[in-house]
Amino acid sequence: MRSMPAIPWRRNGDGRSWLRGAPPPPWVRVLPVALLLFVCVATLASPKPLDIGFLLGAIPPMAVLSYGPAATATLGVLVIALQNIQAFHLDHPGNTDLLTITFVAVLSVFVAYVRSHRDAQLDLERTAAHVAQRAVVPPLPKKVGPVRCAGLYEAAERGTLVGGDFFDVREGPSGVRAVMGDVQGHGLSAVSTVASLLGTFREAVLDQPDLRSVAARLDRRLIVDSRDSRHAELFATAVLLEFAPDARTVRIIACGSPPPLLLHDRKATEVQVPPGTPLGLGLSPSGVYKEISCPLRRGDRLFMASDGIWEARDSTGAFYPLVDRLPALVDGDPAATTAQVWADLVSHCGTIRDDVTMLVLTPEPGGDE
């Protein structure tokens, strides 16, 4: 069984490297102290004076990368003190080097002060942004009514939690309804459209009598929003599902989106859903969308993937063979299945340049089969 690859030390959880705002790796923090100790040991161990005092000038600037003003000032004081201790033979050729290193140390303390305050502000803003993004697309519950749920989202724009893809699962008077879609564009520019669609979907789950009406509401929402949009056309692809209260059947509508895959006995087959037009184009007369009804058996799973998976290519330009590889990646835990697919996708294709979204729905029909 495959496992998720470890996250390299050079990146944090949202994909930022330490050169782009993430906390520095341990060796960066150790480097100033290690260089200081090296100079001390080398000069004491050498039988004759070593001309390596210039290395001390690099210690305060290196401390700025990972330490605050207090620690940087402490290292600066130690550097200046070493130049005045005759046992280390670093007080030659005289006051010029000492004044230069003193100036560098003072300047480094100032830079560390500015950096620490800037980082604190950026961390606050990033935390607020993450909270707002989580409010738009909150984590899925493990179970909604009789349907177990698992979703995975990897944004193409590193450092963000939300982009152009979205999904949600809600329970209403007509049963459990789910949506997964992809709006025009990706990254932060698509967040407002995602928020608008998800808000409309959550209301439609409670108010609309059938799945066609839900799709029509989403279509109308995008048409209205596009009037004030700088884009000539604002559209989204989506697939909508409605599970019967006993979870024995599911109704599906595809609005320009790839069909779901039905997993049973470690076999994956595409559900034959009539292709519909994307949402927001107003091409379906009176909001009519073609719907199919699919019977479900115990153990069935519905797997939905965004274009970021279907259109992912390897180094030779070949598409990722999702249908062929998916059965071997199925795990007893739906959440583990999404993790396995993501790991396999990255291993097979390398760098992924589009938003990647997966939604796994496992109905649990009531009664005996």
C-alpha cells in the first residue's frame, strides 16, 4: 500500500519555503552559533595567529534570518568581545575591523527588529486569511446523514486554502445533496465566486424540491454575478448528487464536469451521466438539466475528481490514468483513499499546476441487502 510522501523540511504545511516566509530550518538557526564556535576553537588550537577575524562579521547578519533583536544583539556583543580578547589573536590589524564589525552588528539588530515585527504582522494576516477561507469552505464532516464523506483540496496557488475548486455535502428535506465544481480561473481571484456558489447551494439544499432546481439556482446565481464581473463570461463546471433518504439510489447531474466514478469490488467505472452545459452560460432552456438515477449497493463508493486530476500529465505528456489506477488505491477509510490518490498523482506526474480536488462519498444503505 502506498503512503503519503513526507513533506520536505524546506517547506511548511502551506507550501512556502523558508526563503519565502516559512520558519527557517534548524541548520539556519544553528549556523551563527556554529560559526562563532568554529572561530573560537580554530584560533585557540592554532599555534600561530589566524587571519579569520573577518568571519565574525558574518555572524550578526546570519542571526537576522532566524533570531529576534535580543538574540541578534547578544551574538553581536559576543563578536565584539572576541575581538578584544587577546587570547584569540583577533584584535589585529586594529580598530578598523572592530569598528566595521560593530557597525554591522548594530545594523543587524535594527534589521532583526524590523523583520520580527513584519513577520508578526504577516502571521496575523495569514491567520486571519486562513480563518476566512475556512469559513468559505469548511472541512467536511465524516458523515452526513447515511453518507460517509471525505474530501481533499490542493490549491495550485501555494499558500492558499481555497482556489477555483469547491465541494460541499449537506442534508436537507429531500436527502443528502452534494456538489463538486470548478469555477473559471483559480487562486484568490476565484474565492468570491466560490463563496457565492456555495452559499447558493446551501440555501437550495433546504429550499429546492429536486436536483434540477438546485442546478438552475446555481446557474442563475452565476448569470447574475457575471453582470458585474470584469470577465466577459463567468462560468463553472459542476456535478451535483442527491442521495435518497435510504441511500439506495443517487441522482446525478453533470454541468460540464467529468462524471463520477463508481467503485465496487475494487473496480472503477464511469457513471454514464448525460453531459450538460457549464453553469452560468444560460444555455439550458429554463434551467433544465438532464438527470440520471443510479442504484447503489452496500460497499459502493462514488469518487469525483476535478480537471486537475483528469488533465494531469506525466513527463511524456500522457494523461494520468485515473480509472486504471484508482482501484489499487482504494482504502477502507475514504480519507485514506484521497491521500493515496494524491500521493500517486504527484509520484506519477511530478509538479501539479492546477487545483486538485477529490470527493469520496460512501453511502450506507439502511436495512438488509
